[in-house]
Amino acid sequence: MVFANNTLEDIDQIFALYDAAVAFQKTKFNKYWLPFDRKMIESEIHEHRHFKILIEDQTACIFSLSFDDAIIWGDDEQNHASIYIHRIVTNPIFRGYRFLTYIKNWALNYGALHNKKLIRMDTWGDNQKLIDYYVQSGFTFIGLKQMEKAANLPDHYQDISLSLFEIKI
């Protein structure tokens, strides 16, 4: 298992994995991601914040990081001392590998190298199965946050309730 940055050459596969994730979300829950802006993903790639997990040279999982998430978490001191994991997507042929555990362990090391104090995540406020999975994976449930319209967030964040999680590095 190897963690690596995605490149622009990976972008079509990234969007194919997002499409597969949305199809899966639709079978499991009443909410799902809306299409992502290609420029947003390209920006994450250029900024070395979009990652893949490779298993035998196959992309098994993708995710992105952010170093500031004030729209969701507020503009407190902890916001600047945190890394934020977003859009974890498992390639359907690797479903069941429980990549969150590997990502969490990788992020603990990554965060320590970058002098961060917390890893933070969010999900829909009423997705109990995913909430339980995050807590079982070692994250602390912080609480709910009611979102309003925000131009700088993907469309599926508009006017929803989010569950917030963090783990200390």
C-alpha cells in the first residue's frame, strides 16, 4: 500500500471514482454528492492536496486534504492547527478494505510532520452508519453544525446539517 499525490493525468480516473461513489451513496443513503467542479480538483492536485492509495499499482482509494476549513469549522486557533480530510472514495474493486484506518494513520504522521494538532472530518449530520464508522475508527464526535449557503463549498454542502469529528495528533 503506497500513498502518493494524484497528478493531472489521474483526473479522469478521479472523476470516474467520484461517479462510482455517488452511485454507491445512492444505494446506501438519501443524500449523495453533487458533481464537483473540475477546477477545484485541479487546484487540489496542483497544491499537492489530492492523494491516492495504490495497491499493486492500482488506485484503490482517493481523498483530499485542506489546511483551512473556516466555513465549516469557524475561524478559531484550532482551525489553523488542523488538517481536514475530504472526499474519501474507495475504488469499488477494493471495497471492504476500511481505508479510513490507513488514511487516519497516514494523516497522523503527515500532520505531525507539518506541526498540526488535529485531524478533522465531516459528514452529513444524519448519516448514522458513517457517524458510527468514524467514531469506531478513533475520531471524536464534536457535534452538529447547520450549514448555510456558501459559495466556496461544493453544492451538496448547501443548507444541510453536518456531523463534525476530530482526532488529536
